[in-house]
Amino acid sequence: MLLVSIVPVLLLGMFSSLFASRSVQKEVDHNHQIILGQIQYQIDGFLQSLEKSSLQLASNIVLEEAVKTSPQQNLSQIFAGIDTIQRQRSLSDIPYDISLIFNQTHKVYSTRYGYLNETDFTYYDLVKRNSTKYNSAVVIPPGSNPGQNELLLLRPVPAFSADMADGTLVLHVATDKLTGLFDRVQLGGNRKLLVIDETGRIVMSSSREEMGARLTQSSELYRYWSQPDLESMDHLTLNGVEYSPSVQKSSFNNWTYIAMTPLADLTRQASSIQLLTWIVVGLLVVLWVLVSLVGSNRLYFPIQRLLYKFTSEAKTSNGQQDGLQALDSFIQQMVKTNEKLKSELSEQLPYLKETVFQQLLRGEMSEQEIRRKTEHYGFPLQGSWFYVCLVDLDRYVAFQQDYRERDRALMMYALRKMIEELGEEAFSCITLTPMPGQVAVIIGVDKPGDGTDEQMRDLAEQIRAKANELFHLTVTVSISEAYKEYHAISDAYQEATELLGYRLLLGHNVVISKRAIGPSVRQSGQSLVTRQKQVVKSLAKGNLEEAKEHLAQTIQYVPQYVHNSETVLGLFAYMLGEIELLLQEWSPHGDPYHQLDLYKELYAMTSLTEVKRWFEESVFPMVIQALQEASMPKQTKIVQQALAYIEDHIETDLSLQQVADAVRVSPTQLSRFFKDETNWAFGDYLIHVRMERAKSWLTQTDMPIKEIAERLRYTSVTNFNRIFKQVTNVPPGQYRKNIREELHS
């Protein structure tokens, strides 16, 4: 029954679509011939008008006399010729520019460029390559040569010259005048129209980017152009699109006119019929499938749908038992996957908690977030009051130098575990590492008091003693006051951090608390820290002179309160660390001197004067430069990277694409950025750098000119000499001679 209902529909659809395709093909072929006739008539008339104008000018007696005369011999004759050109141009119904080349005097008069030297004429090389013959015009399509965006018509002057012509007449016709002819023809749809000359070059096209391109012998369009009568070429493929073509040849200039319509447009009606046929077939199939499903086992459908949602095993199920087994297998797999995820989450939970504790310490969570994450992670801290204890290595620079990175990580982990064991004997606490060489301890208590403060100090003393005993490290421990609620932990951390600053005055391997610091120490420490922060703030603003002034005040103030060299150097090492943190905030790649051992240089100094000069002459300028680079716009950075890449690779075959790949932008973006930042076009700048390198070699070495040309990747010495002369107005050999004569005089 399914076949009886489907086969007649398929046959009817096939015959209908075939008939529609043939009818549309005939109509398209007829339209192609009309379009080709119209465009051939317009272009032939256009070119005939141009040739007529050029012949009138080339055979004009005034122009014939003008090209034989130099300005020194008869200036009036030259002006008469120019006047003739202007008059002829104004009378033409086709707008064009005219250039007249004086072969004897090597000059050019152009209505566009004025009166100039032959070598400065834009199309000088092009005219030389396309020499004109007796009474013949040469038409050069747009895009035939780099930078040529117009049609050129060349004719000798005089028009009837048996020998070398005295001059060459060049007519310039803008491309839009040619494409305007295409615009007058109603192509319709997605049709393409091409005009190809006798050499296989696309003279005109409905697509401007194709104009001037030469057909490749491997393309189907080339085979159709060269043998349009082949029956096998009833359609061709161009840029991945199939077309139905038609062709006409012009008897005027032997140009080929090709009109093409996409096969998809021709078969659209047939495709619609086919689509309708398949829709009807599909409806019939659905109808009979529904009829068959009524008699099937409906109890199996829910299981089958569930399987299709969760697994592909249903595709292999042939019966109810197979489907149930597949579903059971999938559920078992889900259970295993869930267990695996739980295990991985348990492994990652300590790291997640560490991140939350870091945010809590820095004050980066709101009250709502603190409550939510406390319920989610179950913080081990008890009580509503919290102390923060900072355990900081006294000689972290030496610690970095003495141990490898892996060993340092293991020692810091062991130090944390030791601190947790000591703290948990009396309090609930957690530890974390807010910065390298430092362990923060958050301790929770029910109610603070003198007894609790004393316990905190005893714990700090135990940590200090154990670190020295077990790890042979000296640490300084700072203890904050007690603060209430979780949100105040960041304030306690800030206070403990500020207390660590007093280590510069109290020395290493001590316990520092707010109550243990005397008024004089607190005042002196605050003064020194304040001055240090003023230095860092001045650098952050980019004010070098102000930073130097605050540094001088710090240098002057230090001897009043600090009386040993180790503490003095520690003071400035602390300031160096603050500068390092500033640079890490500004630059996503860290500070610019992370590979330099500045701490080692600092500790090698023996006087405050030496320290002051080192900061002013080495560190501060480096910091200012780094901050300026960090605030530099992205476009400027990219261009600077490109300039450096060009300088390093100038002796290779550089291209815009190559440099763009090196700085990770598109060629279009790099070209625009380059122009905005340097006011140079990319190609012009490349020539400029190569010529500067060539000048340097010509002046400072005896390198042969041929070797210079090869190293700078020029294809020939002639090409190098020509470009060098355009830039410097003298050939390379003469340039070297002039420079050496100046040096010897």
C-alpha cells in the first residue's frame, strides 16, 4: 500500500520538474543573447569613440610638431599642443584624462599630473612594456598592473609613423565609466557578466574585484573562453558555484562576452516541484507509519523515548528486554559518574575553601556572600570574635635563593601544618598563604580578654620557636586585636599587616602586637611607613621628581630612629616589595625586573648615599617606564611590536601578512594601526627601513652592491638601484662615493 500510494506521486514530480527545467533554460538562453547584444553594442561604441578621439589627437599637426620640439627650442609650440589637448578633451562626450609622452625630451604632459619628468609618470614602466605599432592603438584593461585602477588607451604620435614615434598618447578612462555600461543592462537575479580580451584577461565584470585578472588555464572558465563551441561545456563551475553560460564574440576587437546564470536560479522552480513531491511523499509515509504504530506494542514507547533522551544504546535495541537492559546500563553509568564527581569535588574542596578564605581575608565578600558560603562550606571557626596572626619569613630573599621552588612549597606546607597543630590545641583556627613567604592564621574565640590576648602571645612565641627549631628559619609574628563578626576579619588582617612594618625598627625573630609597641616606636614606625608609602604613591602617579623628594626625606629621617645597617636595608627592601606589588597590579604579566636580583644589589650597598643614588638612577626610572608601558594603548603596543619585528627580520622576505601573524592581528587591522601610529603606509615604511640599512652598509662597509641587494631581498640589482635612486636621488655607487669624499675632505 505504501508503494502504490508513493510511486505515482514520484513519477509525476519527476516529469514536472524536468519540463520546468527545460522551459526555464530556453528562456535564460534567450535573455543571455539579448543582454550580450546590448552590452557588446555599448562597449564597442564606447571603444570606437575612444579610438576616434585618440586618432584625431595623434594625427593633429599641432601635436605632431609639439612632440618633436623641446621647451628650450620652441615653448610656444609646446603650449599650442597642450591647448589642443585641452580643447579636444572638452569636446569629447566621454570624460577622460590625457597624457602626452615626449620621447625625445623624456617629458610628460598630463591633464591630471601636469608637466613632469618621464620617470615620474605613474605608468612609465607600463607604457615602455606595451609599445605601440604603426597606426594602432593598445588597450590596457583596469587592474592589469598593480595600482592601475583605470582603462588606458595608447597610440603613437604621429599616428602614421613608420619608425620610432616621437611621442605616445595615453587616454585615461576611470573604471566607473566602464562599470556604468554594465549598470545600464538589467542583469536581474544573480547573473554574472564578463568581458574577456583576446589574451584571456577580464576587461570588465559585474564584480569589480575580478577586473584585470587573467584566466588560469586550469579553470573551467578558461576552457569555455578558448573553446565555447564544446557541447560538454553547457555549464561551468566558478568559485564553487555552477553556472549556465552563453557567449558572443565581437568582430570589432575580438573580445569575448560571456553571460552566466547560476544553475540554482534555473532549477528553483523544478526544486519547488521536487520539494512539494517529497512533502506529499513524506505525508504519505507518516500516515502509514502511524497506522503501523497503532498495532505495535505501545508499552515499549515510554522506555524507548527515555533511552533516546539519555543514551544512544536505544539504536541497537531490538526488543523490550534489550531496551530495559540499555536503560539499566545507563543508570548504572550515571551512578558511577556521580560517585566520581563527588570524589573529584572532595579533592578540590580544600582549594575552593582556600579561595574563599583569601576573599574573606581581603574583604572581597559581602555579608550575604559570607553567610551563603559559610552555610555551604561549613567554616571550622567557632565563636564570633576573630584574631589574625601573620607569620612572615624574615629572610625570604635568602630563602628563595637557598631552596628550589618545589622544596620551598613543601616547607611552607609543613610550616602551615605545624601552625595548625599548635593553634588547634587551644583555639579553632584556619591557615592560608596570602602571599609568598607568609602564613596567615585566623583564630576564632567566644569572647576576647586579657587571658585570651596572653594565650595568643604564647601561641605566637611557640610558632616562632618551633619554626627556628624544626626548619632553621627565623620568623616574625604579628598579632591583631580581636574583631567581631566575619566581615571584620579583613580589618584584623590589615592591622596585622601594618604591625609587620614595625619589624624594620624592632628587628627580626620577634612577636609584634599593638600593645607591645611603645609610643616612640609606633610614632617612628608610622613616620617611616608613611614616607615609604608617599614614595610609592608618587611613582604610581608617574611623578619621578616627587618620588625622589620623598626618598630624600626618608633617607634624612632614617638615622634618627634606626641604628643598624641590617634594619636600614630591611626598611628599603620593604619599600622595594611595595613597588613590586604596585607593578604587579599595573601589569598583567608581572613586574618588568622579576628576573633581576635587585634585593641582592640592595644588600650589597654600604651607605645611604649609595642607596639613594641607586633608587633614583636605576629603580625609579625602570618603574616609571614600566607604568607608562602598562598604560600604553593596545594599538600603540601592537605597532611597537611590529616595528621591532621589522627591524629584527629586515633581511627576510617580509610581508604584511607575516608581520600581522607575528603580532597576532589581521593584516587589515595592522595596516590601519600602522598608518594611525606612524603616518607611514606599511609598504612605504618597509622600503624606508631597507634604504636606511643600505645607506648604513654603503657608508660603513665595503659590501658589494649586489650583496646588499640580495641581503635586503631585492629580486635584482637593477630593481634595488632604481628604488635607491628614487629615495636618495643618486645611485648606490654614487652615494657611497659622495659620502667617502665628504669624510676625506
